[in-house]
Amino acid sequence: MKTLYTNGKIHTLRAPEETFRCLGVEDGRITWLADEEPADAGWERVDLEQGHVFPALTDSHLHLLYSIVLAASSFTLCQVREGRLWPDTLAGVEQSIRAWCRENPRQKLMVANGYVTSAVAEKRLPTRQELDDWTGGRKAVVYNIDGHSSAMSTALMRALKIPEEGHDGIFTGEAHEFIQGRVTGLIAASVSPRLLAQGIARFTDECARYGIGRVCALDGNEDVDSDWLTTALAFIARRMEIDVRLFPQYTSPEKAERFFRVQAVPRMGGCGAWELDGSVGSRSAAFDIPYKDRDDTGHCYRSREFVRTRLARAIANGVQFSCHAIGSAAIRQILGLYKELLPRDAAAGAPLHRIDHCEFPCREDVETLKTLPLAVTVQPGFSWLDKRYLKSYEHFLTPEVIGRQIPLRELAEAGVCLCGSSDSPVQSIDPYAQMLGMVDYYLPDQSLTAWQALCSYTVNPARMLGELADTGTLEPGKEASFFVTDRDLTAAAPGELADTRARYTVVRGRRLQPHTGTVAELLRLLLRRPKKI
């Protein structure tokens, strides 16, 4: 069937001003792009009603398994209400947790997300003894909003075989990072097929609501033997309506290699075992200047030689590599190795190796970034939120370090491939929250234009993945993946971005429809023909 979308503004994103009135689609590909309608018959017309059409967005860094499972089985503790974050005391946290337990008497495992240590008066997570009291002895875990520290109840620690004697149940740094596979396994075991179906449906519908057609899924845990959950996730991801690009988070090449046959391009790395440091909110990011409230700089989790050996093998074998680094010391470690190991004659159109987050590079590393064929995945929506509500940078970092935040505009104007992302479930997958953080940046003189922010979700991710010949812009021969919205995002003011939504989203010529979240729907998904991830 041939479908003609007409009476709108088709933004190709090949140039800021380039638009057309009509877009034709056949067999999932764009076959017509012009101001006038084609002369031949047989087109089914879709009236865009003066809407704006853009290439489908890509979230370049999220954790798909967590996003699906937690969407079905968790709740968010701290939320912005009437211009402030609530709850902002441990007493308020206790109130929220007790209320959830009363409303969910049959739930044996409590998972709470979005705790904000920096916004709570006591500036700490709850202890296991407090969680034992508030939950009535249930298995329970509370995640700090940055995803790099947590608090567990005694029952959960026992289930994970973690000795509780002398332990307050609060985990940060490596103690938190490298047990998450075991925690995820317990959470996933509590999710029924019905809840799994609901989680997939909610996630897919949310993508459609925002115009997201593709996500980069950073998943996998090395602290479990078989990691069957990531194998199951890959099976599901290959059949989802949105496109998924999987980055297995293993330091072991052998573990990553078992996914290569189902990947569009071999990839590995990300967070998990590839976190070179933690985060600011958990005071585990690795800096060269001490934190404001303690005589500690944080430290890198991996030695230089450990990272070098695995990175060299990935580069030699043509494996796209991704690595979490937030503090200046961690950024310096991975960037120095990229500078040493990357070939100077990278093939045109090839996937780009990545640094994920890259929040606080020093000046020397900013200059190095401009010279290397790398992609940087960023989440400026977090710093936008932090400046106004969370205050973790203000509480934990010196003014000098705060001023070192990644200079978005400088890097964009130097041609560095900046890719927008959410780090979901750390944040909502809402791409416009991230674009808002880009155009109204923590460092005002480093704010991006609306055009640059939009490119970080379209053209740049396609370039990063080595798929620019097929996606990222709207032009004949490319995939017909796009979304329709009422707003011209190339010229939107910051205040206009925040509440942007898609009228509808099309992926490879097929319009995404709302889901029911039933087990029958899940079964139909599992029977679909698989595609590469």
C-alpha cells in the first residue's frame, strides 16, 4: 500500500530551513518527498492538518530491562509538587513507604525509585532498620535518583546472601554497582506475565507519545552466572515495535559475543560492569578535586590496564564500544585510551565509539574530544532538574567543579557527535525534558539552539550507530520512521519544549497504536518475526 502524508510541514533535518509539504511511503520506505502531490494514482492520503513531521527520535542511552520491569512493579518516592520536591525529610519518606505498603498488602517486594539524597533534610538514605520497620519486614530496596546508591531491608539482604551484621543497609560505589544483577533477578522474579505485559505496553506507548522510534538499550549484569534476564530481554527486544540497539554491559568479550549474531552491529559496554565511576548524587563519581562535604575525590572502579586490554580487543574486532564516565578522573582515563588506541583513518559512516554522560571533563579533555571520532551521550535534563530542585551539584561540588560541566555548545560547534538520552529509569524517557536541559542549560553560555538539540535525538544518533544512510533524516530511500506534532521544534522556545507530545508516531511505515497490556498481547509480540538489534 502507498500512503501519502500531505498538507503539513515535513522537516527533513538535512538543513534547518528545508521543509516539504508531501511525504510518500511504500513498503516502509520513503518514496516521495516534494511540495506537490505525485501524479500517479493509488495513494491513500493522510491529512497532516498543518502538523509538523520530524524523523523519529532515538534515545541513545537507557536501560530497557529496568525500564520495563520497574514501570510495572515500582513506584517513585520523590516528586516535584508545587515548585518543590516532596518528601524532603525521612519522616515524609516513611509516610510514603507506609502508605504504599498499606495499598499493596500482597506485594512481597517493595521497589522505590527516585529517592533524592541531596533534597532530603537528613542527606542520607534510610537504613535497613528503618526500612524493616516501615515495610513490616518485607524485602525492600530504595534507589537514589541517580541509580548509583541504594538502601535495602534486612530481608532483601538475606535473600541476596549479604551479611547484615554491622551493616546499615546503605550501598554506594562498587558495593552498589556490582550486585545489581542479583537485585534485578529478584525484582524480575516477582513480576508476573501480566505485569511484564503491562510494562512492555507502557514503555512502547510512552515512546509513541514522545515520537521515539528507536532506543539504545544498555543492559546486562556480570555479577550473575548466566544472566538469563538479558537473554530474555534480547528475545523480547527483537520483536518490539520500536527499534532496539543492544549494548551488552559485559567486560567479558565472550559474554558479549553471544549476542553479536542478533545485533545489527557488534556492540558492548555501557554502564553496569563498564561504569568507570559512580555519580555526583551518590558521591561516587571520580574527580581530582574533593567533594565539598567530605575529604574524598571518589575513584575509578577499573584500572587503566584492565580497560585498555578490553578496549583494544573491541577496537581490533570492530566492536562498537560504550563506557560510563562522569567525573573528570574517569573521563580522563577512558579518553586517554581512546586517544591512544583509535585508528586515525576511521571509515566514513562507521559506528562511533562512545563516552556516556561525560558530565565534568577538564579543559584538556574537552580539547581532546574535539579531535577524536567519538560520540558523547548526554542527559542535560538531569542538570536542569538538579539546578532547580535536587541541588546535588550545589550541595556536593565546589563552584570550580560545577563550572566544568560539559560545554555543549562548544562541542556541538566543533562537530562532536552529541547524542541526547534519558538514562531511563533514572529519568523519564521524555526527550523534550532533555532538550529543555540543552536549550536552557545549567551553564547558560553553553546552551544549544533548538535545532542542535533536535539533531542530538535524530541525525547524531544515526551517525553514532553507523546508520545515517538509512535513518536520522527524512529523504527518499530511507526508512519511513517519523512523528507528527503540532509544534515546530526547530524554532521552539524553552518553555514550548517541555510539554511537547506527538500526535502519533510511525515506525518503518507502520503507525504505532495504543496497547492493552494483556497477556494475550504479550504472546502475540513473542510470536512476531525477529529483527536485528
